[in-house]
Amino acid sequence: MSMQVVRFRIQLLVLALVVGPAASASAATVNLAGTLDAAQETSCAMTSTAQGSATATLDDVTGALAWTITFGNNSPSFNNGTLDFGAELFSHFHGPALPGATAGVKLTLANGSPKVASTTVASASDRTDIKNGLWYVNIHSAGCGGGEIRGQIVRVPSCGDGIVDAPGEQCDDGNVAGGDGCDASCFNEPPPPVPAMSGTGAVLFALLAITLASLVLRRRARAAR
Ligand SMILES: [Ca+2]
Ligand SMILES: [Ca+2]
């Protein structure tokens, strides 16, 4: 084995000891919300007085999506699960579509109010669409089969969702922990100090450093002869 190869392998070992294991990707929780009403509906000729609200969270790594949706025509709480034009037929998440456009069904929701449930969104493109506000909730009634009220679900900017929301955030590393370069309020902070090695790692590092120095000195001595 040549001196060059030996030196390269030692450098790799030293680098591995100094850097340590690679950090794993951390999940970011994206907060979402929307309001449902007839104004956003595209298919019903009648204007319902029913309204609703939706909140949801999406884990952008695992795809876990959880939601709470309430609706009704009992102003001002709008939570009695009753529509103006007949019983609720069915309800869905649809996407991807901007407000005013329509798209196919992504998830079927249980009837009634509130709707509280969760699932896993397996498709990465679906997760991206959700984060980009391209999913909507549509509640269909007997009198408005295409939907009586509808609501676009959009991201609620928040620290820890992995997206830098200026001007209120300088950074967003997907968590609300400090000491990692981006503090709990999503402002930049000095990087954490590199932890000192101890125990076996320190001994190995010292041995490798001594071996490397010895090899370099021997090489220089041979070159000087
Ligand atoms: Ca953010
Ligand atoms: Ca952080």
C-alpha cells in the first residue's frame, strides 16, 4: 500500500471521528386552515347560508395528515352539521386546484360535524400540493349535489414548519428548538460548539494523529537521505 493511500485512509478515519454520524432528516409540522362557505362553491346555483371551518396539520416527512372540520347553518357557531338544501350527501378533500377551479376527490370524509380524523398521505406530490394550498374541502348536499359549501385549505405560516416566512422569520429548520443555529422563534443564532471528544473516540483520535505524524516524519527523513 502506497504512502498516499495510507494517508488518505487515515484522513477519512479522522474525519469520521470528528464529524460523527450523519444527522437524520427531521419532520416539519405544517399548520393548515380554511373557512367553508357558499362563495367558494362553483357548482351550486343557490347560495347557502351554511359555513364551516377547518384546521389541519401535515407532517411533511411521514405524510400524517390530521384534521378537524365543523360546519352548519346555525350562525354564528356554524357547527350543527345542517345544510340549507338538504342532508349532507358526502364530503371530500379535493385537489389539486386553485380557488374557483375544481379537481378530483383525494380523500372521503365522514359525514357530520365535527369531522375529526387522520390518515397518511403517501404521495409526495400530494403533500406538496397540500403545502401549496391546492386542496379544498367540499360538502355536498341533496340540493347541491356538486357541493353546497367549499373551503380552500391553506398553510398557516408558523415557526417550525420548515418554510422561512419573512419578515417574521430569519430561518426555519423544521423545529422550535434552539441551540441548532435557528432558535425557537426562528431567528438565526450562532451554531452550537463542536462537542469535545471523550473516551474511546479521543484515544483513537490521538493514536491516529500520532501514526500520521510518524508516517510524515519518516517520509521526510527518507527524502532527506
Ligand atoms: Ca415558517
Ligand atoms: Ca431550531
